[in-house]
Amino acid sequence: MNNKEFLKQAKAYSEPFCVTKGKKFRLKDVNPADTLDFESDEKPQAEEALATGVEVLAELQEKLWAQDRWAVLIIFQAMDAAGKDGAIKHVMSGVNPQGCEVTSFKAPSAEELDHDFLWRCAKRLPERGRIGIFNRSYYEETLVVRVHQNFLAGQKLPQNLKTKNIWKRRFRDITNFERYLTHNGILVLKFFLHVSKEEQEKRFLARIDDASKNWKFSLNDVREREHWDEYMDAYEQTIRNTASKQAPWYVVPADNKWFTRLVVASAIVENMHALNLDYPKLDEEQLKALEEAKQSLAADERG
Ligand code: ATP
Ligand code: MG
């Protein structure tokens, strides 16, 4: 598959998983084991397509950087072991590290709790010309914080603001924030890597059985798994209420890592391609200056 062919395919690989209108969205409609038309023995073909996608993304990123107008914010959310880290590593493997920054958001620090919940994320937004990746994000505020309300108790909000409307209000605040970002030239893409509970169990067991993966295993992840259904509800509610045309969610089947990565790369390429990025065009005066520089270099060479 060459770069042009990948650009043609990118939509077919990503659009089936794109959610722009939340109202109709149901998590149970997405099968975590889905691989579209790829059969299980076609993993090498998918990997070849991904390699091309990575090249196309690198070219788009160079134009993004040169043009210095747009920025791209890519958000990853998922249950543990769904493959966020691997997706980031593989999909971004071709891009110039100077133009890309990954930020991981963990439980908030004391300083972060002294601010509104968007504060720590707003500080890490990508500059124009760059791709910013959030490994978890402000969406934790309607996911883990909703599942474990002791986190909400620990947030230093005035008591009368901790009402039952708080989640709806957060959905609205997030939607408005993302709209604001798009009005400022930031392309916002959100990925939920949707792994099944069975596949998660397999991956946890592999982390226990394989010594080289032991470091990835955390007892806390097993405890979170006990809240699976609550998490799935929280994800469904979050996606239903925050998917929009300008800031779509991609709900990506995540039981097959090779397929997940292909879908993520395709979605990013598809959306960045739609920005019509290009290298800056020089005006007449700048072209004249280039010509003069060329002549003076040639004169230098002649000695
Ligand atoms: P990995 O396990 O692959 O290293 P991770 O993203 O799971 O990556 P961890 O350090 O294991 O990183 O977990 C970070 C934890 O921080 C997650 O359980 C997440 O839910 C939690 N977290 C993130 N944001 C918040 C928040 N605003 N409030 C409370 N907990 C949060
Ligand atoms: Mg973890």
C-alpha cells in the first residue's frame, strides 16, 4: 500500500468507529473484537498498512509544523491494559519528536486540586504547529471520579456545587472547552480504546506470567476491574454527552492491538488531511530574496 492508497483507505478504517452525535451512541454496538474486513490471519497486511499510515502522518506533521497555524490535540482514554501506551508508541513512531508532546494525567496533586479541573490540562495544550497527546485527560473527571465518588469528596469544591447535576455540568463545560479550542485552531480528537473484560484478564495474566511484563502489573488495576460495569456506564454517558462534530470520539475495538493501531493512525491521518495543510508559500519579495541568496552563494563558490 502506498501513501496515496492509505489516504484513500483511512476513512474506511476509521469512520465506522467515529461518534459525532452522542444521542444515538450505545457502547454495546461496538464489538471490542471487531477487525472490519481483516481476517485474523491478515495481521501482516494490517501492519503493513499501519507502517504506511505512520509515514503519511509524519508528512502531515511536517506540514503542520511548517505552516504553524493549526495544533492537534489527541486524547486517549481506556481501561487498564487496553493498549494506550502501545498505540501512542506505534502510531507516533514516525513523527519528529520536536513537534510532539505526550502528557500523562494521574490522580491530581495537591497543587492541581487547588485549581479548576481543566487547569492542569490547559497548561499542557499543544502550541501551534504541534501535536499534543493526552494519555488520560480531563475526561477522568466524569469517569474515575464518577465511579469513585471519594475523589469528588477530595476535590476542594464548595459544598453547594457538589450537586447531582455535577456530571451534566461537567459534560457541558468540557464540550464548551473543546469548542473553544477548535475556534482557536486546535483539532481535537478523542479515542476510547474499547477492550473486553475477557481480553483484559488475558493481558493481566500475561503481565503476571511473563517476567519482562511484571513491572506493568498493578494490584490496583485488578481492583478497578471490579468496577467494570460502572466504568462502562460512565464511558457511555461521557461519550454520549461529549461527542460532537468538531470534537469527535473514536470508539476503537481494542482486543487486537494491530487493528487498534491501524484505526487510530487512520483517524488521525484522515482528520489532519482534511485541514488542507501545506508548506507556506513565499510571496514575490521573499522569492526575490531567495534568488539573491542563491546568487550570492554561487558567487562565494566562484571565489
Ligand atoms: P499505565 O498503567 O499504563 O502506566 P495509567 O494511565 O493507568 O498508565 P497509572 O499510574 O496506572 O497510569 O494510573 C493513573 C491513575 O490516575 C488512573 O487510575 C486514573 O484513573 C487516575 N486519575 C487520573 N486522573 C484522575 C483524577 N482527575 N482524579 C482521580 N484519579 C485520576
Ligand atoms: Mg495503570
